[in-house]
Amino acid sequence: MALMITDECINCDVCEPECPNQAIYLGEEIYEIDPGKCTECVGHFDEPQCVQVCPVACIPVNPQHVENQESLWAKYRRLQSQ
């Protein structure tokens, strides 16, 4: 379940440095999350760090990229081996 940033984002810049997988980047208008790199912090933290620091709660689960814990762990291991 990769996360996504909605258009409610205020570009406060607090989420990007919190991402241990460097999945968050500044898009054309707002921050965006690369679903290929987002593990919801599995392997790093118990909860997604971007969600924890977001002042406007604009980071829900991306319905286009639903994953279970097993696939998130597999993605984490793949990213760590690169």
C-alpha cells in the first residue's frame, strides 16, 4: 500500500526529509510519492513517518497501489539491495 499525497498539500517541506526510502519528491505543484519506493516505512519504522509529520493530514493510502505487509517487506528488501 504505497501512500500518496493529495492536492491538500501545502508544500511545507516536512515530509520529504522524513522518508527513509527517498520516495518523496517535489512534483510540478505539490510533493509526490514514488509508489515503487514507498514501503510505508516498513523495515524502518512502525508507522509511516510522512503521515506522522504532515500538518494537514493529506497522505492517505494510494488506492492504485494496494499492497500487503509481505509485499511491502519484499519491496523494502529489494530497495536495500540496490
